[in-house]
Amino acid sequence: MILALAGGVGGAKLAQGLAMVLPSEKLTVVVNTGDDFEHLGLSISPDLDTVLYTLAGLNDTARGWGLAGETWAFMDAMERLGGETWFRLGDKDLATHVERTRRLKTESLSTVIDDFRKRLGIGCRIAPMSDDPVRTVVQTQQGRLPFQDYFVRLQCAPEVRGFEFSGIASAKPSAGFIAALDAPDLEAVIICPSNPFVSVSPILGLPGVKERLAKRKVPIVAVSPIIGGEAVKGPAAKMFKELGLAVTQESVAGFYGDLLDGFVIDERDANSAARITGPRVKVAQTLMRDTEAKAALARQVLDFSGTLRS
Ligand code: FO1
């Protein structure tokens, strides 16, 4: 069994690759919920929805979030009424949020997501990292900002000083996450190319997760979200700079520290391999432009993790 840890777009792409090359019962994808928030009275889980829509083949690849073929009548009507429109909820996407919000009154997020993924025809397991609320807060030079305010409303403009994950100390990993961490047939943990600060950190920071990982003698392999000094998508590179770190593969590997057995970097950064101490390094084509590239990277990551197994 392979456990993949994922945030938004980059994480969803590799998760899709893994889902293409593994039998569905051999894959569990655990997803960050630190980006979740309540908006217009609805429970929004952006990373879970990105993973669901991508694995179902329903995602909008150009925009990077939401559903393909989306329409915006709800947002237009909201604008006419002077309502909040900075966070755009498409008409089709709205159904996900309305139905999730209704069901969360009596069910856990895990149960709702498991049902959604079955209804969307997804074979592998998808679990939120936790059923308890964890909310990422970005510490910036403009003060502390809830994640979506920083990310969408302010377009990641404020300079970052650090991060908090409100609620994490009392949050428990979800049952699906614990089951994967403790699975007797666990073969490897793959950290997808998601933002280390805001997508992967909350998952690894849940109480007991690092301890459970340390007990398992399975390879932990991260795929870097940085290529040639830039993030493929999102503010990861900007965050590294603002936190006083070089935007390099060494910085990404350094962020994960002792946790990693393997680290996958892009061909463009091949010359940094020699400077990475600690994990074994694999150089691969990590830019996932199409489904073939996602499957090819997934295969290489799995083969690499196989060579790390003692
Ligand atoms: N990202 C944006 O940049 N602008 C939006 O208006 C926006 C709306 C949105 C609605 C539903 C959803 O599931 C995601 C949405 N996202 C939007 C993406 C999302 O907020 C971020 O990409 C993630 O939180 C970062 O991983």
C-alpha cells in the first residue's frame, strides 16, 4: 500500500499519476485541510476538492481549481446583490459545498469525502488529514491572515513571516490517515510536490504523525515542488525568499530534514543533487504537463522508493 500526502494542484497531479499506475486498493491519498474555511455559510475544502475533481478527471486544468466547463451565474447574481465575490464559487462547484455543508451537520468530513469519491467514480481511498478543524494562518508584515484571505483575496502579496496551524494541537489524524500509517502492507510514503510550508506541514504536524512515521521502516520520498528556482504553481518560491531561504532543492530537502529517505528533483536541477546531504536523490522530469507525464513520474517515484526499501 502506498500513502500519498497531498495539498492542492501539484499534489493532485501526482496523486492522479499514482492512481493511474497502482491498483486502486493499493493507494490512499491523505489531503491537507489547513486551507479549509467557512465562506458564505458553506464549508469549503479546496485541496480535497482539487484532489477529488482531478482524480475524477473533472478539474479545470487551465484555472487549476474548480470544475471544467464551469458557469458563474451564482457569482454574477451575488455581485448584483453586493455580496462577497472575491472567492469565486462556480455554479457546479457550488453543489459540492452545499451538499458537504448539509452532510457535515451529522457526518464527519471523512465519511462525506469517501462517499463523494465513490460517486465520482474514484477507486482509491481519499481521506482528509483530520476531521477536526485545523486552520492555516499566515503571519505577514500586514499581520496574521486566514489562509484564503492571504492566498485569494490578497493574491499572496503580503510578505510572509511564518505560519500557524490553528487547532492542530488538539486535532487528531483522521481514521483513514491512521489506518494508512499503521497498515501492515504499507510500502512507502510519497510526499507529493505540494507547498511544503502550507500544504505538507499541517499534515506532518498533526499530533502523532511524525512518531508513527518514524516507527514504520518504510521509505519516505518527497517530490520537490520547485523547478529551476521557481514554484510550478503558487507562492512556494515567494515564501522561501521571504523567509530568508534560497529557492533551491537544498532548501526544500533541508525543510524536510531527517524525515526523508528519498528526494526527487527535476532534471533542470540535476547539478544540485551532489549538494543534497541526507536523502538519496533521484533526478526525473517532474513537470507534469499531461496525464502521460503524471503516470511516468508516478512510476519513477514508485521504482525509486522500491530501491530504498531495506
Ligand atoms: N483560488 C483562487 O485563486 N481564486 C478563487 O476564487 C478560488 C476559488 C475556489 C473555490 C473553490 C475551491 O475549491 C478552490 C478555489 N480556489 C480559488 C483555489 C484554492 O483556494 C487554492 O488554490 C488552494 O487553497 C491552495 O491550494
